[in-house]
Amino acid sequence: MDVFIFLACFIVYVVLSEWWLKKKYSIKRKKGMLVKHVNKTHKKMEGALFIIVILGILFLSKGIYAHYWLFSYLISLGFIRSMVKWKYERERREYILELNGLFSIITFVIIGFNTSII
């Protein structure tokens, strides 16, 4: 039951903080729910990261510590997206939302592991 409450609080925080940041900084997201890659390098970086994580899960940890790989992937992905958007699309300010998502994931992982919820 604690897991569901924790996840619900996390989702509410992410939705409200993203709404507030969009309103405060007048950020307009691109259409669609999926990520739009900034350029080919961005696409290749995310693809390489995905392949590294899959290989790490399959061969290095043999599936035992897959959740560590998953959280590492999400944190690395958030970092890559925020840095690429900051570098190439700074005027759109979408990197602020990416950094918020990255901060949210890091907070979720730290609180979850320290309280043994995850």
C-alpha cells in the first residue's frame, strides 16, 4: 500500500511542478507525448545508451540488479536530454522541464531506496 501512495505523490508532484514551470516560464512543448529528438546526434546518443543498458542487464548483472540499471538509464537519459535541449534549443526553455524530470527521478530513487519502498 505504501508503494501506491508513494507513486501517487510522485506523479502528482511531477504533473503539478511541470504545469507550474510551463506557466511561469511560458514554455510550449512540441506536439505529442513522445520525445522529439533535436538532431541525429541526440538520437544516436539515446540509442547507444539504451543498447548499453540492455547489454548491462543481460550480460553484466544477469537480470539480478535490473532495477539499478533502469534507474541509471532514466537518470542518464534525463541528463542527456536536458543538456542537448539546453545546448541546441535554449530559447524554447524545454530544458527546464527536462531538469525538473531529472530532479524528480533522482528524488524518487533516493527516497524510495532510503525508505525501502522500492
